[in-house]
Amino acid sequence: MKTRNWRAWMVSGGLAVALLAGAMGTRRAFAAEPRVVEITAKRFTFEPEQITLKKGKPVTLRLHSEDVTHGFFMRKLKIDTEVEAGKTTDVTITPEVAGTYTTICDHFCGANHGNMKMTIVVE
């Protein structure tokens, strides 16, 4: 009898250790998720007009359009996507070079389209 109880104790103890290790691994996975920055496009602006990112840190840009399809383009940060009205578009980047970058709408959205810009600062 004592041998069976000892074996049951060892099996349940091993299971507890495995569950604890799994939970700790999950915590690490959550900690590694990129920061999310919400950006809204509407004729003829991006809001916010400027964001600041950290060099080497992943970030997800969560893009929304309030009116029509807009573009979101910045070659040096390797961003080139469309932001459709009523949909959410996520773009995850890890900026590697510090600097100030101008992002433009590269999808014609109306008469003032050429002035639709935002600034991304990488520190």
C-alpha cells in the first residue's frame, strides 16, 4: 500500500511541476508580444500625427480607416499596406535604425491626398 501511495504522490508531483513549467512558459510568451499602436486614417490625416518607437523592439501598428481605403507606406521601415474602410489591418515591424520617418498615404483618397502624412520616430 505504501508503495502505491508513494508512486501516486510522485506522479501527481511530476504533473504539478509540468503544469507550473507550462504556465511559466505561457507568461514568457505573453511578455514577448509586441506593443500595439492604434492608428486611424481619415481624409486627409493619420491620427496620431506622430508616434515614437524603440529601436529593436517589435511593435504592431493596428490600422483603421474611418472613410475610404487609404495606403500606409514607408519604404525604409518596410511598410506597404492598404487600410480598407471598416476593416483592421495589423502590421508588425521591428525598427532597426533610429531616425525620423515620414509615412504617406499612397492610395489616392481625394483632393488633399498628397498632404496625408504621419511621422514615425525611432529612438
